[in-house]
Amino acid sequence: MNIYSNFYQGTTGPWEVVVGLEVHAQVNSKAKLFSGAATTFGADPNTQVSFVDAAMPGMLPVLNIYCVEQAVKTGLGLNAEINLISVFDRKNYFYADLPQGYQISQYTRPIVGKGHLDIELEDGSSRTIGITRLHLEQDAGKSMHDQHPDKSYIDLNRSGVALMEIVSEPDMRSAEEASAYVRKLRALVRCLGTCDGNMDQGSMRVDVNVSVRRPGGPLGTRAEIKNVNSIKYLAQSIEFETERQVEILEKGGEIQQETRLFDASQGITRAMRSKEHAPDYRYFPDPDLPPLVIEAAWVEEIRQSLPELPDAKKLRFITTYELSAYDASVLVSEGEIGTYFEEALHHLKPLTPKAAKLLANWLIGDVFGALNRDNKTIDSCPLSPAQLAGLINEIQAEVISGKIAKEVFALMWETSKDASSLIQEHGLQQISDDTAIQGTIDKILADNPAMVEEYKAGKDKLFGFFVGQVMKVMAGKANPELVNKLLKERLGR
């Protein structure tokens, strides 16, 4: 199956994939949601646990107002309604790493209501994905089953950590759309500073709801895939689950509503348990926490403090620098990438839309390619923004050609030296002297009289041969535009 197709072609006809996501984003906060215990990642087990987190008798939760502010900020970034009155509920269930026997969450009255997130796809199209709600809740602890052959261990460091659960509408119709949604959401919360988005550390996890139906038909029974922790696995889980459900339905079976896990080693989903319904959790308002009441003026203060969001930055890049929608989307996909690009812009001489476009091409193509090859991020890039801009300036000034620039870039990546010094050191300056280029052209044409006659007789493709020969003789240093101009003049066509 092509996971980037909106319809899955089964043996009995097309099927439509319906995807909704529940993203659990850990709030960027030094303290937990209802206690002052630390939240540092990687601490020794059970070293960041208060009496509240351990559910000791008589310990009462005290709401961390900073976590509330972070949730409101995220809601504003999602173009969502901010509810001035919200309620914390107890979601009751038993698990070994849930000391209270319940999770403090929000259900009927969350802090953030309906909103939306716009996503961009690789073909240049865009879609609006509805947001159902964002609610605050505390995380559970962690069970570790690989520390002892016949015992499990409990680490309560995560117990009570603040989470924002961001629930989408079932508006996505492909793995590509789901992947684009998570990338955009991750970029948004990182821009806002409300979540670090580190999926490999568990600070952003995705529950994936997948169902299939005939195109335009009623919604099918969904399966929920829990705790997917990478965008790659998100796409793979949707692909496998779609195939699994279609196969069952086409054989006359029924889909069971259940919770499943994604096995990354095999690329499959496996049944975990039958899916619980809301009544199974016996939700009721937490008696230790009064309704949360916030002021509209405070919400407005937070709104005014928001940084430039990815969509606004994308529009600015398009209108100011005449970038394509795709290039602008890539540049705002990570805050660090946008910052690198803008710092480099300050060093372009002159700063024109053409120069900005060339910079974007090199950053998205050559720099990203080298970073991926070396398993680096933009934060650990060997080239500073000023150095990359310096390379663009040498190209713009026609000191080097685009082809030679590839060689210079490789040397810069290896040595971290500036383009100008490397060009001088290796004698890579572009030759733009008419006399030198004309002399080379005359010799090549004299050595190939038959081909000259063929070209003049209408065999236009031979022009590329002549250009290639000139560049070969001049070691790729001849100014390509000047070579083309002088060749056309010399050949008379």
C-alpha cells in the first residue's frame, strides 16, 4: 500500500482511511502539575517524587499555575477557545505505576476547547485539521520489566508530571497528513516553549485512532494504537493497521474496538486490551480541587506575549523573500532552522529575493543532506549561518560557479573554514576573462570541425557538447554564462 494515498485499494474496491490523533505533550515546567517535585529527564529512579506523587495519605494536590499558563499559550497557538472555567476530574483505573488508583485529568470541561491546525503536504496542498480540545492531566509512573528476570520495578519520577493531551478531530485521511500534523504541532509547541517535543525521550507521545470505511460512508470501528513515539512509526502503524482492518472486512469479519501497541521491530500492531469507554473510568470532579477560574484579561496578556508563530513566519518568508510555500514550510518546521536561516540572511550582500532563494536552496538541499549523512542537527552544524551566507555571496558575485561551489561547500564542511579563504587557498576562482575563454573555445571548435558543421546544420544538442568541452579544458572554472554567450557568438547561432 502507498501510505501517502488517500484511498487504499482493496480487492473489493477502494477504502477510505480515517485517522484521529491524541497527542500527549509534556509541559515545559520545572515542577509537576500538583507538586513541587522536579521534572528533570534522566534522573535516578524515584529521586523526583513528592508525597503527593506517591499518593501518601492526607497529601493534597496544589495546582501549578505555570502549567496552566503553558496550556493557555498552546491553546492560543492552536486558534482554540480558552475556557475561563474548567474542572479537574478523577479518572479511575488501576495500574501498578499509578499510586493513587486514579489520574487527575479533565473530561467534560477542559481548559481549551475547539480549535484548528493548518498543515501543508508535499504536493503543495494544505488542509485544516480540527482540534477537539486540549486538557491538562498528570502522567503516571513507569513500570520497568527488564531489570529482573521475574520482578517488575516501579519508577515514580514521571508520576504527576504535567501533560497536555491535544485531541484532534478524525479529519486526517492518510499517513502523510497524520505525519504532517504531528510535525506542525511539534514545531508549534517548540516555538511557544510549552513542550520540548522530544519524542525519543517520551515528552511527546501519540495515540493513533485508525478506522476504515467505504469512501464517504459512515465511520467504521476504530482501533487505538498507544504511545507511538516517532513520526516514522506513526506512518508505519497507520499503514499496517489500515491493511489489517481492510483484510478483515473484505473477508466478512468485524473490527473489534480495542487498544493496540505498535511493534517497531516487526512493523506491526498487536492487540493489548479491549478498548475502555468513558463510563469505565468512573469520571467525577476531584473533590480536592475546586473549579479552575481564570481571567479574560490574563488570557489576553498571554496572547500579547506570544512569539511569531510558524504560520506567520511562513507567510513573512513567502511575501518578503518570494520563497515557495514548500520552502517556507520547511524553514519554519523547526525553530532552530528558522533562526539559522534568518541569521544567515543578515550576512547576504546584497539581500535580495534571489539571494534568499539561493540560500534556502542550499540550506534545504546541501546542508540538510550533509546533516542527515553525519547524523547531526542544525544546532551542531559545522557551518555558521555567516559562513553559509559567505558561500552564497561568492556565488552571487560570480567568484565561483554553482558547480565549484559544491566543491567549496565540501571543503567548508570538512575544515569549518570560510568560503573566501578556501577559494584562494585552492585556486578555485571562476574565470570570467573573455580572452581566456574565447581562446579555449577557438581551439575546441578548430579541433572538431565536423561537429561544428553538424551544429550549424541544425543539430542543436551539440551545443551542450561544446560547453562541456570548454568547462573540461578549463577545469570547471570558466564562467558558465560567459561560456554560453561567447559560444553562441562564435558559432553564429
